[in-house]
Amino acid sequence: MTSDSTPLRRIILWREHKLCYTNYKQTHSFTMSEPTSTNNDKPDEMIVLVTGGTGLVGAAIKDYIDSTTDSSSSNERWIFLGSSDGDLRNRAATEAIFQKHQPTHVIHLAAKVGGLFANMAHKVEFFRENILINDNVMECCRIYKVTKLVSFLSTCIFPNETTFPINETMLHDGPPHSSNEGYAYAKRLIDTMNRAYFEEYKCNFTSIIPTNVYGPNDNFSIDHGHVVPGLIHKCYLAKLHNTPFCIWGSGTPLRQFIYSRDLAELTVWVLRDYNDDPNPITLSVDEDMEVSIKQVALAVAKAMDFNGEIVFDKTKADGQFKKTASNTKLRRFKPDYQFTTMEEGIRKSVDWFVEHYETCRK
């Protein structure tokens, strides 16, 4: 037996080992880049994290989940994040969210968004902030071994000069409209990275391309919101002050609008049942449900019971004339799905806005 085997020597070696390990921890920066535990520890529970969960689509998904009880949701736990839960532009804050909740599935709605004029004025901010948000969320989904990530794109990111109707295969066929190119290029890269993560890491990342969304819990800002909530707010004020209802632009551009509750139901279906590797799917009403901005304005006026003058300010930009999208791929999976009509959706949205005028985003 050597001297190294004496009790005193073993104690000395143990203390030296402990001291070296302590010094190593103190002199090396430990990050959260690789979690010590993952959602694989809880294989029976589906933990769904929804970024941007308090916005228009997030609120609609929550309402749908809360009002639907079936066997599909029996093992699901849903977490809806708002901006107060962490800044997704910040990597450390994003990792802290994933470490805390350990999601198995993610619906990524969070984004810097705005209407036509906001996009035209702040292209740099729309690009940079969305790139940061998307990169942080996607990389954390890889690190924390998320089973499935569903991110949101938009039809406004498609090429400006293209044939119609547009479909999922045409996303990168040319530059987007110059009015929103900052936002569009940042969003297009989600599709690029979905494929890259699948090819390199076999991550199950996919995306949804919705057409123009509207409904309760929207941002009804006239200057920074989208067209339907902006028109609802304008019409409300015109009726309140007995002034003309003024619509920016000629009213001739054509759009497909999907009611937020419909989009919520279809998004949950994509999360649970849609499987086409990284390839996106367009969630849109049928082509024959496309309407002009003028038709939307008239529907808003009718729902608001506005009987005053309606004028179109043609000095304002119209933006892209049409963005007609094909939902052929969706119809292969959901041939009998019934969308909410524009008139019914506008009426529900107007009623909600009037009821929540004092507290809604505007």
C-alpha cells in the first residue's frame, strides 16, 4: 500500500480536487446555451408556448382553447406570453423563458407589426427587430429540443410582381413590394431557416401564411394598425363627431380577410395534425371571398350604423393592388371547412370594439 492510500493523503487529494473545481467554476462563464434538463423528462404532457399570446391571434387561440374541450387537448398545457413576460429581442431573456416553461411545442406569433404607413416609415426597425426575435425563438427551440415550432408569415411578403393566385412555392420568386420590404425580408427568412434547421438538425419547424387577419383584441390604432381595425376606429369617431368617414386611398385594392377565430382554429389544427416537414401552408379564405377595401369600409359603416358621408382620400397610397392567395393546399386537408363571412366577422369586430372602446389597444 502506497502513501497515497493513507486516510490523510486521501483527504488532502479530495480537498485539492474540490478547490480546483471551485476555482474552475469561478473563472469560467456559464451560459444557458445548453439546458441541464429538457422537455423529454415529461413526455406525456404537451406544453404549448405561444409567443405574442396576448395579441389578436394569440387571444383568439386562447379563446378557442378555453371554449373547446375534447380528447385532443386533455394532455395539453397552454402558456400565452405577452411582452411583459420578456423581451424576445434579447437572447438571455428568451432563454430564460424557455428554461422556465420547458415547452414541447411553440406557436410563434410575436413580431413587430404595423400597417402600410408604419412599414414605409420604419423599414430598418421592422427588419432588425423581427430578425432578432425570430433568431432567438428558433435557436431556443433547437436547444431546448422543442418537438414542433409553428411560426407565422404573411401574404404581404410575397413578390410584388407575380402571377395570381400566389401559393406556398412562390415565396422567394422575386422582391416584395417596396413599401414593406424590411418586414417582408425578415419574415421570409423564417421559411429559409425552417428548411435549414430541418436539413442540419432535423428540427420540426414549419410556418403558416395567413391572409389579412382581423377580429377582437386587434390594435385599432388609426396610424399604426391594419386596415380593418383602422377603418372601424375611424368610423366610430366619424359617427361620434358627426364628421365624414374618410378612407385613405382609392378603395380599389383587393384583399382576402380571415376572421381571427377561424385562423385560431386552423392554427391549432396545424400544430396538432399538419405534417409536411418544413413546408409552409397558406391559411386563407377562398379566392371568391376576396373583397375591395371599399367593400370593407361599407361593411364597417353598416355594422356601425353610420349614415354619414363616406369619402376616399386618393392622395394617400394604396399599396399593392392585390395579393390573391390560393388555399388549395389547405383545402386538400380541410375540404369542408366553413369560413366566417366578411359581414359577420366585421359585425362581431365592431361590436367588440364598441364594447371595449375605453380599454382596447388604439
